[in-house]
Amino acid sequence: MVEFIINQNIGITLIRLTIALLCGGILGFERGRKKRPAGFRTYMLVCVGAALVMLTNEHISKTFGTGDAARMGAQVISGIGFLGAGTIIVTGHNRVKGLTTAAGLWAAACVGLAVGIGYYSGAIIGCLIIFVAMAALHSVDERAMAVTKVMNIYIEFYKYGNMSEFIKYLKEHDIKISDMELTKSNSIDETGIAAFITLRLPKRQDHKITLSMLSNVEGVKFIEEV
């Protein structure tokens, strides 16, 4: 019994699962401090679980001398989608959130697979690059999106007639409407109306300036970027 356990390479198993735990923790820490649905422990579990799958697959291949050493890992890559999908939500204003967290979970699983098969350099470098993409590049992404010509807004009007005045104002300032969807909000009475509008601005400028300008249009009760 003792000899059988020794033959299972406990040292290698411990090292690989520990590295997977650390890599998952690093990625999960960034999501956790931003209060995302999947955080510190979730990422660690995903990464360790993926590593364990590869270790198990490797053990099966070596022990029985048959089977594809990557078959179980392939199922992890496709199967992790159900967990990622659970972190994606659509808010009341049709704003999609959780895509980065879902992608991070998938990437964490891939890191775990790399650790499980013993590809340490790829796993560690991949973990660091993924962390930088999720943490350090977040502000870069926000700044880039804040000055694009395309802008999605949610807007509420006191009454239906105010919408025509708003559209007229947009035309006067050369702002085009690419898409518009009317909706109803509990925050406005029966005479009011709300809409999701995609705007195409004449030039690149800070969206906060545009929002401030549009909020001063007569009849606008509430406006925000989505």
C-alpha cells in the first residue's frame, strides 16, 4: 500500500496543485476586490480542479498505457462555460456585466490545465499576463471607451412629447441616432417614456461632457451611459 502511494508521485502532485492554487488565487484576488460574482475562492477552485483533471488524465494514460492524455482537459475547456455564463448578468438598463469575470474563469481553467500537465513556464507566464489584462489594463479600457464616437445611453423623459425635442436637439448638434429602443420605467409616470439610444457623435470627446450637455435638454428627467 505504501509503495503504491509513493508511486503516485505525491511530491509532483502537491507541487502542481499548489501552483494552481496560487495562480487561481492571484487571478481571483483581482476580481474579488472589485466585488465580482466569482472571486478569490472561485478562481482557486477552478484552477485547482482543472489541474487535477490533467493530473488524473496523465495518471490514466501512464497507468493503463492507453487513452488520449488531453481528452479530459478538452472537456474542461468547453465545460467551464456553464460556470462563466452564471457570472454574466443583464442589469435593469440592459447593461451586460460579468463578461471579464467569465473570460477570467475560462482562462484560469486553462492555466490549471497547463499546471496539471507540468507546463509550469506557460502557466506562470500566462497567469501573470491574464492578471495584467484584468487589473492593469482595466483603466486603459475605460479611458479608451470614454472617448469613442459611439455612445449608448439610457434616457427618461417627463412626457412623450419631450422625445421629439430631444431628437431635434441631436440633429442641431450633428449627433446621429444609430439605434433606439423605447421602454417603460417604474420611475416615471404614465405620461413619461424611457429609451435606450445608440448615438454616433460628430467627433471624439469625453462622454461625461456629452452626458452633461444632453442632461440639460428640456424634458430630460434622467440620463446615463450604459
